[in-house]
Amino acid sequence: MKVLMLGWEFPPRIAGGLGVACYGLVKGLVHHGVSVTFVMPLRSGQEPPNSYRLLGANEIETPAEETPATTFWKQVRFYGVETYLGPYLEQLERPILTFLAVPETLPETTTSAPLRLFFTGKYGADLLDEVYRYAYAVSFLAQREEFDLIHAHDWLTYLAGIALKRLTGKPLVVHIHATEYDRSGENPNPIIRDIEAQGFAEADLVIAVSFYTRSIVIEKYGVPPEKVWAIHNAVLPKDRQPVERPPHKRKVVTFLGRVTYQKGPEYFVEAAARLAPKVPEAHFVVAGTGDKLRSIIHRVAELRLGSRFSFTGFLPPAEVERLFDLSDVYVMPSVSEPFGISALEALRAGVPVIISKQSGVAEVLRYALKVDFWDVERLADLIYGVLQYPAITQFFRKFAQEELSQLQWERSSARVLQAYQSVLT
Amino acid sequence: MRHICLYFQVHQPFRLRIYRFFDIGELHDYYHELNNRVLMQRIAKKCYLPMNALLKKLITRYTPERFSVAFSISGTALEQMQLYAPEALESFQDLYATGGVELLAETYAHGLASLKSETEFRRQVQLHAQTLQKLFSAQPKTFRNTELVFFDQLASWVADMGYTAILAEGASTLLGWRSPNFLYTAAAAPSLRILLRNYPLSDDIAFRFSDPTWPEYPLTAEKFAQWFRSLPKHELLINLFMDYETFGEHQWAETGIFSFFEAWVENMLQDKEVRYITPQTALAYHEPIGQLEAPKPLSWADSERDLTAWLGNDMQLDAFESLYALEPLLQNLSPEQHPDLHRDWLRLQTSDHFYYMCTKFFADGDVHKYFNPYDSPYEAYVTYMNVLADFRTRLQNAQND
């Protein structure tokens, strides 16, 4: 079976769980004999050679002459409004409002020579623009690539998936790692929400990363339940031994993720404020960046806790592993977390985790401490317990490792394969 | 006889390197060696050396009796000159040897200790005086606090330490309706004389000189001299205080700042009744005309003349309080046995670190950005707190040794 897979991130070019999940899934599918071509905005060139094929949208030649794809795009209208892309903005300094110059989004189809489009592969201020360009470029694979099925990850690639399905008639599976409601709460960006809804509607099947997310897809987007499968993410087996920790008196409490509404960083800070006076050796790390970083730093300063906090900014994968090696407990207080793959990565590194009940990963982990994201008193209690009573850490380490061994990508991708088969027959 | 008192501030901080969470407990070198070296060498070349040469020329031509100036050189700036630009230090020593220079006392690290710890404040003033003795054989008699921070309690400490004069900002909050162009005494310490900065005339050179949007632009030597001549006849002591980097750095040589300065001095000195004097000379010639009170600290910074540029927001206050919470840990550690810890303790107190965390992006933003190594005040705060976390651990470990 040949799958054309569309995604925004792939290691080493990753910003969060999306790229990690795509990598695990592709490896799992290859294990089951599926042939995968993965199309991302651009390749970093650092990817290890492997049994799947990676393609950058920036490598796809868009033709000068009239083709079925160019005809298709003439019938498509794009949005062009001031839009809020807050949760995606990577940099502290980025403006929050951006005007999308949509008329320039796509090249004139009357260009005299074939063209390759430009991509950053990042979540910059021109994200929507890049999403449109990606869909345009990828649509030309309709005639050039051979595949049985299209598999698109998150809204960023749904337009491309829809175009390919319209042009080839091949089945479309869309994968949802995070909905706009997870990212933005009850005030979704209407453009992104519409793209998601359109993807769900045109897809033959929707894969959600948890039952939690499946219910959002059904309730918020009105997708028929029989069309939505929940298939949990997994974690790749550990390829390294944790580094022996230097004997520090310091106890490190870690938050890792985009510093956005969705991830609940403010609950982490409020819990820290309750804990800090009771555990003088506790040090709190906020690893990641996002549109809430400044207000979080302000709050920490206001609480006079700056000397107890470290803000690392975005960390590449190797440094995430280093951070886990130094961490005594990992806290994921997400307001809405479709899955939360980093909790599995923390466990894999032997770090006990405290996760919010509003997360997909809570469905598959029995041996994790769970808390309502808003219950900062309880969260502080749990962190205190993990830091003060080593027996808890021992207990969770032992049983969580067993649990992790069940959460393999081979298993998850076998289910994905079943999903493929259900739409192909 | 009209007197103009010029005082120049020479200061450079030890800027921090990018110090990350992973460095805490691993790496105890906090300073951006390259950045600090390159900046000190650049400033030496563009400002210290050419301006020292110009001042020396003027002192020699007119004799110290008619043309003298005052400097305050922070301990950290002296350290950096020794490390990165010894020729600049020699040039200052050479200038001092002309007899036309008064060196002022300040806190060694150009810090804000006076606002938090009397003990640390006194210790640093003493340390700075020892350094001046060592490098210049100078015994300062006049004191100036970082950024001209002044308040009643400070005046009594300074008088108690044997200083006879202090510099302050000629702000209306301190003076009310009164003119800065006289000598005053401190209400809290009547023996202590106060010299007040004439900020309109000082800032004409320091900030507005090369600003093309200023109605008086371009400022010529004749015009500036005329402004002095048109001051009320009985106002006889005009104090111009500014950063020394004004000459050649804040105002580049291309703006004509050097030739302007020289021409203005020559223009003024054509009048035999005019002299450029230092604070101690001013004390000999002028009688104080009143007492000044400052129950709350004021400074020379920004339009508010208060402390909000350093201690205005929560990040700055948190950093400042966290820093001085470490002071008791230092008291058990002797400088002889722990020279590194004492060096870092001083360098981390430098006021610039707090200045970089300032979030006031109004009219004064330009000044705040100057030499600022950070993209945002948030980065400055995060970096500083990481360094402080490591420093605290080292202090704690040293207690147990």
C-alpha cells in the first residue's frame, strides 16, 4: 500500500508533539510494510536516511502551463482578513496581528516558466499564507505521484489533502492532533476552524489522537461519530540511558510546551507560588515559548519568584532530553490537551508526571498523577508529594515503564492500517 | 567671577553572557567577555583617548586655575580598562597628573546599594576610594552616587564618611522654585555641600546636541556661550554633569562634538571672569545659600527624575530584592579566601543590569537601549535570575566549606 502523507513537522524540524507523532507513526507504518511518502513544507536536510521518503513542498515544481490542478485552483477562493494566529506564534517579539496579503499568495498561473515556491516550515506571522502555498504546490503531485491514499495531519495540510482528493478521487484520511478549540478555547480563529471543518467533511475518515479529541470533533464540528476513530499516540522506545544526575540539592519541577492558553502555564506558576515557600530547594523550569510568555514572566516577577524560576525558551529535542535528565517531576497542566506526547517522553526518561485530566494521554496512563488543570491547590499538593516522598517516584517509575512498553507505535500504526483498509474497500 | 563646574561620569558594566538554565551549577563565568572587551576598546578609541587629549590640551593652554574638570570613574570601568584597554587608564592617569582633574568618590560597582544596605554602600565607597588611591594616589573629597541618586539618609552617611560635598540632580522636586546655580547644604547633614546639575544646559550637550528635530539645532559654540552669558548675573556656579561617553559615543565625532566643545570653552574663557572649576574649588569660592531636603530618593534619569528606570517594574524589584537577600551569605566569606565570589557580588550589583529590565518605552527608550545587550527586558531578567541562581548555590556551598 502506498500512502501520500502530508504534514508540517518532521524531525529534526519540530516545534512540538506533532512532528514527534508523525515520525513515530511513519516508522510504525513502514514496519507494517506500508510505503510512505511524507510531504512537509521543506526538509531540513538533516533527516536520517530511512525506509520512507521525505519530500519538501519547496521542491515541487509548479508548472507554467494549464493543468487540471491550475484549473482547480481557479475555482478556489481564499480568505484575506486580519487574523489572530496567537497560539502559533513562535517568537516573543512577534506582532499578534498580521495582515494576510492573499492576492499574492499564489503565483499567476500564466507565468512563463515553472516555479518552486518558498517555505519557512515555521509557525510565523505569515502562516496562513504558507498553508495556502503548501496546498497549491502539493496539488501538482496529483499527476506525478503514485499512491493509494492521502493522509493529512492537522489543519495546516487539510487544504492540500482536499485538493489532492478532488483531483485524484483517492480516499482522504485526516488526522487531528489538536483542534482550534484546544488551542484557543471558546474563541477559535474562524478561518482555521473552517479549514478543520472542511477537512473533516471531505475526509473519508478522521483519526483523533484520543477519545477526548474524538468527542470534540463530534460535538464541535458535527462530524458523524462512525467516521471518527480514536487512535492513541505512542512513544518510540528509549534509545539512550538517562545520564546520571549530578548530586544537586535542587529539585527541578518542569513545565515543557508552548507557553500558550492551551498548555495552562499560568496554573503551573500559581501552583509554584504555593509550593515555593514550603520547598526551598524546588526550582521551576518553564521550557518553551509562546504568546503568554511575557505575561507569565511578569506574574513570576510580581510573585517575587524570579530566583526560583528559569525560562529556557524553545528547546531542541536533544536539550529536552537533557532537561528531563535534570527534572524531578514533569507537570502538564494543559487546559485542553488532545494527547500530550511529552508526558510519555518524560516517563520514558524516568521522570514522574503530573498530567491534567483534560488530556488525551490521561486515557492511556494509569500510573500518572492526574489533576484538574484549574485546581492549583491540588497540583501544588501533588508536586509536593513527588518531591518529598521518593517512594512515589520509585513506584511510578516501575509501573509507568511497564505501561509505556504497551504504548508502541507498531500497535498504534496497526490500527491506522485498519483505518486505511476500511476506506479502501 | 562666574564658575562652570564640569563633571564627567565614566562607567562601564560587566555585561552578562547568555546564561541558560543548563548552565546553572555547571558554569560560573557569567560575563560576555567578547562583548565587554570590544565595547571597552571601542569606547576607549572613540571617546576616552581623544577627549582626554582634548582636555589635556585645554588644561595645559589655560592652566588648571582657569580650566579644570572632575571625573568619577567606576570601579568596574577601571577594571575593564586594566583588562582590555590599559592605554585608556594610562591616559586618565596622565590627565590627572596635570593637576587639572578632581576625582570623585562613588560606589565601586556603580550600583544602587545605598537604597538597600548601608553596610554594603559604605563598604563599596571605601573600596572605590582605595582603588583611586592605588591607581591615581588620589583621595576623593567629593561624593557622587550612582545616577545622582540622592536622599537625606544618604547625605548623613556621606558626611559621616568624611566627604565635604555631594552632587545631585537640579530637579524641581528637590529645589522647588530655587535655582541650581548656587551651592546648597544638606538639611540632614549641614556640613555637606550640594552641587546641583543644571539639567537643561547639561542635556543640551548630552542629548540634544545632534538632534536635528531640536529647534536650536545646530548648536554652535557661540550660541551656547551666549546662553551662559544671558544667565542672571548673580547665578555664579553652573554645574554641567554628564556621561563622558557623550563625547564620541552618544554624540559621534562626525557630529562635531569635539570641536564644538573646544570652541565653546575657548569662547567662554575669552572672558577673564570665567573659570572652569571642580567641586572642591567651588567649596572654597562659594557660600551655600540654603538647605535642601530629599525625604525620597531622586536621580538624574528620565523625565521623572526618580528610580523607576531601575526599580520601576516587578522584574526589577524581584531581581533587586533577590540580589540583596544574598548579602548575609557574603558576610561570612572573606574577600581574601573567596575573591571570585566577592568579584561577582560586586559586578552583579551594577545598576545597568536593572536598567536593561526597564519596560518604559517612552521618550527615554533610546537612552535605555544604548549599549543594551538584550532584545527585551524579559531576556535581561531571565538571564540575570539564572546567574543569580548559580551565584546563590556557590555562596551556599562556600558557607559549608
